Amino acid sequence: MAGSTSATVALLSILDMLARFVLGFAVFCHTLPPRDGRRRRVAVVLALAAAALVVALVPPYAGSGRGQIGIDLTSVHLDGRVAAAELALFSALLLAGVAGVRYLFEASTWTALFCCSAGYAVQNLASGATELAWILARGSVLSAGVARVQPFGAYRLLTWAFTLCAYLVTYRIVARRITAHGLALVSDRSMVVMMAVTILAIIGFDLVIKGLCDDGISLGAAVALRLVHGLVCVFVVWMEYELLVNRALDAENAASQRLLAERQRQYERGRRNMDALNRRVHDIRHAVMRTLRDAGSNVDRATSAQLMREIDVYDSAVRSGNEALDTALSEKRLLCLSKDIDLSVVADGHALDGVAPADAYALVGAALDAAIDAADAMPQGRRTISVVVRRAMGAASVHAECYCANAHPRPHATPALRALAEKYDGTATMLVRDGRLHVNIMLPEREA
């Protein structure tokens, strides 16, 4: 009967410990996309229950006298054999958590290492804070050793109170700022080092402190050791978060640099193409004028006038005072000609002097692309676009407007358009009102 009771007590203690560990892992991996299949979750739950049962019944853990896994309430002494067994147990539990996260979620090994080691560090921080509060309240380091072996009671309630508080604070300060995309970027091999630090500096140090307290060290020494242990836990979480943030920033910066380089190439290519086209049209105009002049009265005046008007139409150069804006408007003007869309422009290019040329080119181009998409679906007589670029109320304003069907597929600004506007602390909106599409971009005015 006593053996059965002891095994039950040990099993409850281990299940309590597992619940706190799993909750700690969940704090960090809750944003990860889960893998399909309820069987996976059931399998993990059964595996945890089986592991708890094995640990509770199989020596050297059963009857070892330790707080988390022991059942001998008369002894709380930690010897080397039990300490090594517990270090191996908790390390195995941590690695099993990594495998469980990978099994349940769409996560890389590095992501799973981050979630489990950070969650374990927070759980250990809460556990250490519980023991520190307990020995300060009781005035004895031995009181914590005895309380740890009780599966129920004030110590266990205090443990859960500190655990939930630690998880809540960690979630609000750290975990909720980490997106699934951010976790997917974890690919730093230093996570292996952080896992080793978690095992040795957090698990190992915690066991050393418990062993010293069980041997009866002074209250001051126990408090100092617990404070150092807490700082180590905080350092591990902070360090891993910094690694994650820095990796995300590096990836975002690399993507931004590639995008900026691509915009610059597009702008330079467009500018060269428009320059070449305008030179060619200019040469054609002069050649036609010489031909008409040489032909004299042999050419019908109406025909020659019509020919010159056609050439003027394809002389697409726009002169707004901003080279990037001119390039974008000239390109889109040619596109509108090919689609039989009438484009009218009123532009003060100096309004965009504070915007980088490649960004101004991409910004106006994206706005006009949306308008051209809408106008291209309209019947003749409604295939018109008007563009106004000007200064307004201390801001640079870009407004494009055209007729549009009510079922326009893109009523909101595209992510690229919004991102470009937000880069300059501005806004970009697209809306359909009274059968017309309105694209509005507002940028706080800056000096060039």
C-alpha cells in the first residue's frame, strides 16, 4: 500500500512538472502553424503520460528523495547519483520537447530549439523564484527542500502562481512580438550553444543550488545563488530573443536591399529606354519635317499635319521638374496609348524632391498600374485616367482617378504601395466611390 501511494505521489509530481514545462514551450511556439492530424496531439499526450509513469516507477528515480521526482518525505538530501540522474532526466525532457514541437508544428529544428530552451528557461526562472520566496518567508533553506516533495499544498500553489506570472510577463514582453514568420527565420547554429547553456547553466546550476540548500547552507548564500540563477535564466531568454530579432532584421535588411537594388535597376532601365525613345522620336520628327519641306507642294497639307500630330503623340516626354517622376509618367503614358486609354497629367515634380528617385518611380508607377488595370476594363468613352502630383497642406500628394467597375478586384492599396508610402511616414489608399477608382498617396514634405 505504501509503495502504491508513493508511486501515485511521484506520478502526480511528475505530471505537475510536465504540465508546467509544456505550458512554457507553448508560450513561444503558439504562433507556429500546426501540422494536420488530431492523432499527432493524442500521440504526444500519451507519450508524456507514459514517460511520467516510467519515471515514477523505475529506479533510481522512485524513492530517491528528490523534490520533483522523489517520494521519500523523510529525506531531501541530494547525492551525486540522483543529481546526475535528474540532470539526464531534465535534459532528455528538454530534447523530447524539441522533438515534440517539430512533430506537432511546421517548425525547423532551430525553431524548436529556440521555443523549448526559452520556455524551459522561463519555467526555471519561475521555479527558482518560488523557492527564493519560500525560504525567505520561512527563514530556512531546508524548508524548501521538504516542501518540494509535496504534490499539493501551499508550495505547489505558490509554484503555479509564479509560473503563470512569469509566462504572462514573458508573453506580453517577448512572445507576442514574435510572429510565425519571425520564428521561421531562426536558422542560427548558435541555438545549439544556447541549448547547452540551458542544460548546464540553468538545469545544472538549479540542481547544485537545491543540493546545497538540502545540505543546509546559509540563508544569505541561498538567496545570492537564487538571484544569480534568475539572472542566468533572464540572460538566456534575452540572448535568444536578440539572436532571433537580429536574424529577422538581417533578413529584412537583405530583402530591402534587394528590393531597392531592383527598383534602382528598373528606374535606370526605364530612364534609358525613355531617353532613347525620345531621341528617336525627335530624330524622326526632324527627318519627316525635312522630307515634307523637300517635297514642297507635292504633299497634301492635311496628310502632313496628321503625320506630325501622330509623331507628337508618341513624343512621350513629360517635363515635371523631377526626372524619376517624368520617367514613370512617360512610361505609363505609352502603356495607356497601347491600351487606348487617355492619360492626362498635371504634375509638380518638385513635390517629390524629398523622395529617392527609385522610390518616386516605383510609387507613381504602382499607383498608375492600379488605375490602368481599372480603366482597361471600361468601355470606350470611359477609358480615361487623370493624375495630379502637387504640394498640399505641407505634404506631397499623388492622386490618380479613373472610371471603375464597382467590382474592382483591388479596392485597397497593394502591400507594395503601402510599404513605399510608409517608408516616408506617409499613407496610401485606394477606394471605389461613385463608379470611380481613387488612388491617394500622401507623403509628409521633406527636403531633398
